[in-house]
Amino acid sequence: MQADIITIGDEILIGQVVDTNSAFLGKALTAIGVEVRQIHSVSDKREAILAALESAQNKVELVILTGGLGPTKDDITKHTLCEYVGDTLKFDPKVMAHIEELFSKYVQAPVNELNRGQAMLPSSCQQLFNPHGTAMGMWMKKENTVYVSLPGVPFEMKYLVQEKLIPMIKETFSPPVLVYKTMMTFGLGESIIAEKIEHWEASLPPHIKLAYLPNLGRVRLRLAAKGTDEAALQNEIDVLFAALYPLIGDYITGYESEEPIEQQIGNALVHKGWMLATAESCTGGKLSSLFTQHAGASAYYKGSIVSYATELKTNLLGVSEELINEYTVVSEPVALAMARGALRQTGADVAVATTGNFGPTKGDADAEIGTVVIAIITPDIEKVETFCFGKHRERNLQKTLNKTLELLLKTLR
């Protein structure tokens, strides 16, 4: 079974609003076995909406539209959809009573004619009642295609999808079972992983597909299985993923549905009875925020000293000026000295330090733009590594965070 998604609104096309509705719908549909054929974003114009509807007619079983259902004159989705399926609008007194109740409770203003227009619905539609707003969801059919129109407000749309639309799709279409599972890896590029698992990938059965999802130092491996027995498909995927551990086990950090890597690091620290501190220069506190965003981080995380300026490395972390003058701030000796300073200042057992040159200029360092040094000290070892991540500042930050987490988890295992 296939579906198209159409989001309506000029605000999406000009970049004023990010289309998160399509991402949510794509994930929700995929989870119940509906394959999304394509996603459109079109303007608030009758001709554009009609063209999008026509492009899907009899090519997919389901089309979901979001947006353009408000009370103002530029919200024409309902009228255009009604025109397309050859229907007329009809007043719904129950919807009108709901609108009046919302206004009396929350708006503190009289209901005007534009608001009353929200109670006009296509006469043949199956209504998806929206208790959180004035725009109702609508289920209509033309020939072999069902058209569903939903409010563009994300909270209202998500409620209707989860509580109303998904059950209706399952009852009407009986879509096949799709099972997805995603393995997380750190430290190897996409092409190297593909080479290491080439024979494993070639042996996958036809009903199970592999996708590589790379992102700056980490690669997600997603298996998707289609069939009729969910439990059997899940077991088959588990067996296949288990066979990857002898091939790339050192780079696997778990599964996407499990705890993120920073929480895995926290678990390892708690298991050892150790506390972590961070000394950050180029990462500017971002590493600290990854740990502290999770409840319970105080059980394993002491805090961070963000010494972005060179003088703070000396004043706060005790890195000697002589060491900096000899090696520069982006160097392995300085990174190790930063980590040692974090241990002294916080009383932690483990410290990680980051220093680097993200650009656009070299600043106080002689190192090339993109050079990053990461140092880790535990009660057992001291280690430091230098990397070159290129000249793109934002990518360098994310690569540094990913590499630091990867090295820290490997060190603690």
C-alpha cells in the first residue's frame, strides 16, 4: 500500500516554517506498513492544490493533506478538496457547538462569520473530530484513492493521526506488517562498513532491506522487513543483526530505540563507581549539555570547565603558559594538561578535554583549521589523539562531539 503526503502553505515554501508534519506522518505511516511514495509542499493556491491531488489520483491508495483549514480567506484546502471530489459543503451543528464552546472557554471573543465557516464540511466526508481546535479532519474518496485532510497545527494533526486516522487506515486497508530496527555505529565511515559487511549484506533475504544512514562520524544501519507476521519478522532482524557483531562489533554502540551513547557512557561510569568531568575549549559546553540533558546525570557527571579563551586554560585549569607557548593551545600536551586540570578542580575520576581550531581563522593556534585534539584520563590510563575534520565549522563541532563520545565509551568498556 502506498500513500502521498501533501503539505499546504506558502509559509513552508518560503522557509518561514519548517515542515515537521511530513516527517511525523512519514514515520507514523511507515510504522503501520504504509509506504510513502512522495511528499509535496504546495502553495495556498487552488491550482497548485488541484494539481497535487490529481497527480496522486489512482496512483496511490491514500493521500494525506495538512494545512489550509483555518478560518481566513487564504485557507482554501477544504473548498478545493470539495470541488475536486465533486461535493458540496454542509453545516454541521455539532461542530458549531464545539467551536462556540472553545471560544467561550479560551478566546474571550464572539464567534464571527469566518469562525462559523469552520462548521461547514463536505457532505460526504467521514469526519475526524478535533477536540483541540476548530478545524476538523476529513476523510473522502474519489475512485480508488482516499483523501484525508488534517489541520496544519502540529499538535492537532498528531492527535488526529494517532487517535483517529491510524485506526481507520488499519480497518480500511489492512496494510502489511513493516518492521524496522536501526543499529548505531561510531568510528567507521559508510564505505568501510559496507566493505566489512559485504557478504552479510549479500545474504539478506529479498523481503529485508538494508539502508546506510551516515552522519559525521556515526553510521546507522537500518533493516526493514515486510511480511504478515510481526513477531517472526522481528526475530529474523534480531538474528541478522547479531551476526554483525563478529564483523564490526567494536564499532557498534547499540540500537536507535535504546539509550543514546552519552547515557551508555553514564551507565559505564556508574558501574565503575567513577565520576566524569569535562574541560572544553572548541566544543564550548556542548559536550556538557549532552550529559546534563538526561535525568540522573548527577550520579556520574561532575561538571565542565569551559575555557574557550587561552588565558582561562591557565587561570582555571592550571595549564602553564610555558606549555602553551611551546606547543600552542591546540596540541596534545595542552589537551592532557586541560584534562588533568579538570580532575584537580572537580575531584572527578575521569576527565575528557577538547581543544581545536574550527576556524574561520587560526586564532591563538598554529594548527590548521579543522584540527582537533581530544584527551581522556581515567584512573587506569591517559590517552590523547589528534584529528583533522576539515574546514566546515558546524560540521567540525558535530564531528568532535561524536568522536569524543565514541572514544570515551570505548575507553570505559
